[in-house]
Amino acid sequence: MKKNKEIMQMVFPSNQLFQYLRTGKFIALSSDWKHAKMGLQFDYELIVVTEGVLYLRYMDEEFTVRSGEYLILPPSNSNREGFKKDYCAFYWIHFIVDTGAFPARINSSDIKSCQRANCFLMPQKAAVPQPAKLVVQMKQLQDLDRNKYPSISLNAAVTAILTELYGQLQAEKNESDPLGSKQIYSDIADYIRINISENLKTTDIADAFGYSPKYLSHLFSEVRGISLKQFIMSQKIDTACYYLTDSDKNITVIASELGFSDVHNFSRAFKKSTGLTPSAYRNTYAKRLLYHV
């Protein structure tokens, strides 16, 4: 049995909607859980782990997928099954893609052969740059399913999720510049995500990194098109959307965990950004498909 040392590249056509099959969220009941042996003959599966670690064997490869990471499984005659017990929670989607003459996945060394074709590539397994945004879309897909939306809506939604993931990966790739200002941006963005529960201010971040507030705001405007203050708020709102979508946390608790002085300030900021109150946002996509086995 080989572990997935070389990350394969998934190949998807860029000129079609993918066909939605089913979706849901799985939550293990304990750390004594291991993925059951199941086939995956005709469809793809996208898995996004939100808690714990998923240990999965498929096509003679062993994948260890941690919280904040995704895994895409292509169709095959192999069974997917767990190879180690642990607690985890993850969103999953099954869908069908007509790849035509394209292979389902390729080695990294073969990327150039597909670059001019009508397709897009992304790693079979990697960290999700902005997991909160992706999870919100996956939860919205569950709501569409439960509300019996037509196939065209479901197919468009699953295609949007895959292309959102692709877009996030490409944006992160474009931002990687270890010798330039984009590295400073990346370090500060990571700092903000780690300290999202604090009442972050531009001056505090400037002091922590040894730069002037004016310089950092200019840097963020150059890299992201918004000021540092706006970026901080956007990260808080994205995280709030994730909490409202993925959990039953009280809105007052969410406000506190995101560093707002009180729930009223949080609600005003949230509505200004999304056009909805936190309660209305939560109720918009309230129906989910939850599994424990």
C-alpha cells in the first residue's frame, strides 16, 4: 500500500456543467469511527474536512485529510475505506463529469500537456485557502437539494463549488511571492485568521509587524483592492457566515468569538456586508443533510 507522496492533478473540462448526484455533512459519533468500505464506480466525490482527521484508502493510496483540507476522488473500480480510526467531520458531494478524451487525473509532470486544452487542473488533495467560503456554498447546496430545486440549479451549484475551489487555489498561487510585498500580505492575512477572535485594529497589526498603518493599508489595497481595515472586517464576516451556516451557535456567542464589543455592533456590520441580518442569513439556508453513519 502506497501513501500519496506525489499529489496528482485532477483534470476537469471547463466548458460544461457537472452533474449533481447527492451531498451531505458527516459527523463521526466518536474517535472510534473508521470510514466504511464503499464503492465509487461512476461518480466523483469532493470531501472537505471541517474537524478532526479523515484516514481514507482509495485506488491503493492512503490519504490523510486534516481539518481545512479537501480531497477529490475520481471514479474507479476500487473501494474507498478507512485505514485508521479517528473523529472527524466533513462535507461531501458526489457528482459526474464527462471528461471526454481527458484523463480523470494526471501526474504533475504532465501538466504542460493539458495547459492549452479546454480544461482546468487542481491538486487532488490540498489545503482549502478559504474553507469558510467553500463550506457556506456546500451548505447552500444541501438546502437546494432539500427544497427540491431543479437539476439545472443543482448542477450549476456543484459546478460553482468546484470552480470556487479552483479560483481560491489560483488566487493563492498568484499571491505567492516570497521576496516581495505579497509575502508580507500573506503573513498578515494568516495573523488575522489566527487572531480572528480579537478586536483587531490596523494600528495593532502595524505594531506587531513593524510597519506603519498607512503602508499596510496601501499594501492591502495593491494586493487585494481593499484596505487592511476592510480586509479584517471581510474575514470576520466570512467566518461569521461559516458559523451561521455550519453550527447552531447563538448569535451573541458568535459576535463575542469574533471580537465584536456586542451583538448589536456585530449585527450592523453583518447586515452592511451581506444585506441580511445574522438570523435571516442563517434561516435562508436552514435545511441540511446530516449523517452519522
